[in-house]
Amino acid sequence: MKTEKTKSGNKLSQQPIFRVGVVLVLVLASFALVQQISVPESFGQYGYYRGDSVSEWADMEVAFADESTSCAACHTDRFNNIKTTTHKGLNCQTCHGPAEKHAKDPGGSKPTIEASREFCGTCHFQVQGRPETAVKQVNLDHNGQVNCVQCHPAHAPWSKFGGGTK
């Protein structure tokens, strides 16, 4: 007499470990498929880099001017003045934005002249842990809501306080 198994729980496909394994295989296969679709073809051409990146950067429009030739050529007084102040380490375009178009067509394109307290605060807000020797930190709540450049001209920040540079 043969005995038939009446329990269907012995089938492999119904075991919890098998189900977890199937899910894991599906997740790994999905990851591999997404990776193959999303990784650019030129990836790895130059080690861990995308080969097309070089030509893409070369094709981009130049936005920043060469400060030492472009800015100094027309704005000699301001260029030389700022190089004697606390802002001497800054490129003109740090505050005025990209200036290549202005350098090529001074009348047609004007650089940004930002004068808000928030803009000055990007460097000068008091930040705990920032060494005072790195950047002069200021409580920007002083003097009401007057823009910083009204008392501290950016090209000579200390000039209104007895002249000279600090």
C-alpha cells in the first residue's frame, strides 16, 4: 500500500528560505540591470572616469575671465587697491560673478554688484568653530538693516574707519 503525502508544505517553493533567496536574486538582478542601463558607455575609459567628460568640458562656454589680464586692464585702480586690503586673496569674480562676457563686451554685459548683508554674510557670518584668523567674523545684526557696503566699501573695507587698510 502506497502512502500519499497530503501536506503540500514539503514543496521547495513554499519554504521561507527559498522565498528569501528568490527575492534576493531578483533584487540583485534588478540592480545589475539598472547599473548597465545607467552607467555611461565611456565610463572607465581613463581609469575610474568617464571619457566623454573631457570633450564635454572642452565644449562648455567659458564663463570666468582671467582676472589678472581682464579685470586689471580696465579697472587698474580698484584691482590694485583691493590687493592691499583684507580681500586681497579673493578673485574679483568671487563677488562679482563670472565676467568672461563682460571682458569681451564691457558695454553689453555688466558683472553683478551684490551689496546685501546676506551676501557679505556668506563669508562673514559668525560661525562657531571657524578660526577668527581665517575670516573676520561679524555679527551682522549690528547697525540695523543697512547694507554692509554703505559703511564698508568692498574694495577698501576699513577705509571709513580712519583710512588705511587692515
